[in-house]
Amino acid sequence: MERKAIGAAALEVGAVGLGCMPMSWAYTGSRQRGEESLRTVHAALDTGCTLLDTADMYGPFTNELLLGRVLKERRADAFVSTKVGLLVGEQHIVANGRPGYVKRACDASLRRLQTDVIDLYQLHRADPEVPVEETWGAMADLVGAGKVRSLGLCAVGARAARRDGRAGLHAGTIRQLERIQQVFPVSSVMAELSVWSPEALEALLPWCTARGVGFLAAMPLGNGFLSGTLTPGQGFEPDDVRARHPRFTAEMMAANQPVVVGLRRVAARHGDDVTPAQVALAWVLSRGRNVVPVPGAKHERWARENAAAAELRLTDADLAELAELPTARGSWD
């Protein structure tokens, strides 16, 4: 698989990453199976998807423990990305960016991941009670201590960004980036980017590109919708985040079917074995040399299918057709 460089340190990763969250968190719990998840991670590494993205809050903690079982055998094959800054309670999630906590959390992640260094340590969310420079400074200390190789920032969520009330969906994230960049170089930014959520193209991705910062595209398959495997009205288990998302009501899933139809139409031109998901990922890959899609997967089949998208080259006609797809209906709020 083609490799891409992340940030000023030019750390190399496969062009497509693997989002490990669905294996342990946020999606249908009854379909989360440890052994299948392990096979999925191994399959991703076998195909060149070296970037494994996790977080201490996924589970919580269980996703890092699962990856640790793979890394114990295949650390040299993987680029390990995990996150810090969010604590999970019974009914809520809170931010914690205190320097002492960040350093303890890093040590705990290292133990769970069974490794002595984290390739990319991402700040999941800034703590409103702690200046972001202090949190970032603690993370930079971890680089100095040899526990972390590079630092990244996750974009402020869309709901919080809309409450911000200022120009641009990612204005708040860019302000944070400008502040922390003065403390220690930002190697990557993770934010949602997909055919039906292209907002990062307006300002956030250009900010990253201009500064040589890697862009990790979260939810490049639209939480599974762009794969074309979901049926309007199918329903979701209560623990699945899509059960509470307005875009995943039966009405909105039906209304957004033209987006999937467009992806299928482009896929058909490239061969019977090309899928809508691969077209959606190829579109993300076409956004720039610094863009790495990180689709979530918990089954080996989907990991291999996603990896194959790195070989798909969309034509100018394909990209023009995708640009004309209808805007997705249903807010994320």
C-alpha cells in the first residue's frame, strides 16, 4: 500500500488506517467479538493499513487492551495512535486536561497497549477548566521522555462548534491549533470528512495542508451509511450511537439514499467488485497527500475491503459527479 507522511516528523503510515473504536465502543454491542476483532486488526496490518487508531475512553480501556494483544506480536508492523483527555462516567463524559492526569494516563495506555512508545498521542478534547497550552505542554513532555513520538489534536465536535457562533464550523479548532502550535508542533488533526460531511474542506484541511500537518479523516464512511449496507428503518440497538443521530432515523436514511446511489453508480464504472464504500474512501484520499481516511471496522472482510480502496483511482468525471451529489439531510445536532 502507498504510504503517507504525518506531520513535520514525517512519520509514515499506510494510506488507509483502521479505526478500532467499533470493536469495543459506540456501535452495536451484541456484534462486538474479541477474536473477530483480533483477526480484523491482523488483516489490516497484513494489507498495509499500519495506522491503528484507538483511545483510552473506548470501552473504556478495553479497546487498548485488545490492541495490546496484537501489538505484543506485531509492534514493528503498526503505527499506534491513541487519545487522552476524556473520562467516561456512567451517564456522562467529561474532559480532563490536567498535566498530572495526562502523564498518568499515558503510562496507563502504554501498559494496556503493551508497548514502550505511542507513535501519535492525540488530545481528544480540550478541558475548558485548563488552558490548552498547559495540557499540550504536558503532552510535549511525554515526547521529551521518549514515551510518545508525535502529537495530534481531535477537532471540536460539530455540535459544540455550532454553539460557538463564530464564522466557520472549525473556527474553534483552528484557534486551538494556533495556540498549541506555539508550544509544540502539531503532527496531525483528526476531524470528520466524508462525501456527506465535507465541511473540513472549507478551512480546517487547508490550514493543515499549508503547515504540513497530517489530516486523519474520521468517519469517512459516514458511520457506515456510505457503505450502502444499511437499510432505512432497520433500527439500531440502544447502545449504538446511530440510534440517537438524526441522520439515522428511517426518514432521513431514506431521504439520503441518493448519496449512496451516486456512489454505486461511480463504483459500477470501475468494476463489479468495487463497492460504494471504496468509492467513498477514494474520494477522501483524493483530497490531498496529507489526508489519511480512518474507517472503523470490526470485521476482517470490511478491513480488507477498505484497504483495497487505496488502489482505486477516481477520474475527473467521477469526482465531478460526486461533487454534484445532493447535500446530506438531517443535522448532526
